[in-house]
Amino acid sequence: MTRLTDRSCRRCQGADVPYTGEQALALMGQLHEDWRIVEDGKAHPVLDPRRRRPDGEGLHLRGQGGRAALMPDDPTPLPFLAPCRTLPAAAPLGWVRRGWQDLRRAPGPSLAYGAMIVALSWGVTGIGIRMGSYWAVLVLLSGFVFVAPVLALGLYSISRQLGANLRPTLRRCFAEQKRSLGTAMVFALALLVVFLVWARAGSMLHVFFPVHARPDWTELAGFLTIGSAVGSVFALVTFAFSAFSLPMICDRDADAITAVVTSVNAVLRNKPAMVTWVLLIVGLTAVGFATALLGLAVTIPLLGYATWHGYRETIDASAWPVH
């Protein structure tokens, strides 16, 4: 596909030939999160108009408060990772707010996707109960932390379509999901390895379980503290790997290693914002579990949309071609 930087602005040259919705969607992927396509066919900055790129040859998009121009293609090799922006601690609150707006703009596809997540969660719970162990249910549902990022691929597509003023459809979501499925599966395999190691570590923690028939609460508290600490380490590793990697895989023609390294770098450079983001994820997921998993039909799409907006605000992946 021809990159935005290789084209000239036909409107600037006097011609009035608007792009189609699909063309606009592809080109918007090369702009910053602050830009939107509006009814008149122009892209306008809606947040900080002072944020701009250096002037250069390419397509100039004029907005209400500033001017942005993309530099021509650089023949040098792609960098090892995509640079990230510095975020304030409260930035994830804005991601959730924009995610809620996306949910309200596309309730049908969002709730349909959420219903599939709820059905999958109920199926996993049923398997655990049939195994006759509530511990199995707990372990299987805890593994949800490791697979949820992969399940959200279609949600990123919905936010992407909404950003281009397109009417989101599940058919287009699955089509885009299929396009990035190969790289996403490599990432999912890495998460599977982490999950298996975590499950093995969890089984080994039983050596810390009190040997008494009726242990007191202090002994149980020690066991639970050690188990929670070990589980938190694996959860944080998974979070750092997947915070921004899968949206980048969905948006850009980037390999899994580049996306993961980019995500880890952005997490380490924005620790206060990431603490806020983790607390929001835990809180919204807890709401879903507290409602017999029904709440996941809303919280998972909300978190998926918020993740997409977080990626667009944090990662500058303009050096990679758009899918």
C-alpha cells in the first residue's frame, strides 16, 4: 500500500477528490491520536494543536489549530523499537473515557464481542467445576489474564474504524484480525509459555501450605501472601509484554519481538501512568467477576478500546507501514 508520505494533497492542488472511508482509515493510522476525520473530509487536531511533525515533502493536513506534515520515507532500516511519549499519571483515565465513548458509539458490535467473552468464561468455569475442583476454576480463570490481550484484537479494529468515522462491523473486525493473526499467534505462544510456567510455579507453592489439619489465619495469610507475590510477578511480566504490543501488531506491519520490546520500553518509561492503568484494569475486571462474569460483556470491550487509545497516545509507530 502507498504510504501517506509518498502522496501529495490533491485538495491542496485545487482538486476536490475526497478519499473513501477505507482509504481514510488506512491513512489515519499514520497520524497521531490527536487527529480525527470529520464530516468535511479534513483531519483536525482535537487536543494539543502545538504537537506537530517537522515540515517536509508529503501530504499536508490542515486543521483548526495547526499544521502537520509527514516526512518522506527514510531509506534507513527500521529502528529496533518504536519511541514512546511521556505520559502524566492520569493519562489512563482519558483512555477509559474515550473507550467509553467508543462503546456508546458502537454498542452492537461491542456487546456482541463481550457476549462471546462471557460465553467463553462460562465454558472455562464449567470445565473447572466438572473437574470437581474449585481450585481448578480459580486457576483457569486466573489464566484469563494471559489470554485477554489476544482476545481484544477485534476490539482494536472497532476503535480504529470509529476513529475514521466508519460504521464498525464484526465482519471487518474479523477480516483485520485475520490479517494480523500470524504475528498475534507468535505473541500468544509466548503468553502460553508464561502461563504454563506460572501454573507450574503455582503448583510448587503448595509446599508452603500449612501441614496442620486446621491451620490458623496467620499461617494461611503467609501462604496466600507468597502465592500472591509470585502470581503478581508473572502478571506484571505479562502486562509489560502486552500493554501496547498487540495494538501495534494490529495497526502496523511489525513483528512480535519489536512490538513486545516497544511495549516494555513504554511501560518502564511511564511507571506512574502504568500504575494507574493497572489499577483500572484490576478494578474493571473485578467488577466483571463480581457479577457472575456478566459484567465482562461491558468491561472487556471498554478495556479493549481504552488500550487502543492508550497505544495511539503513547507509541509513535509512524516508521512502520500501516496494515
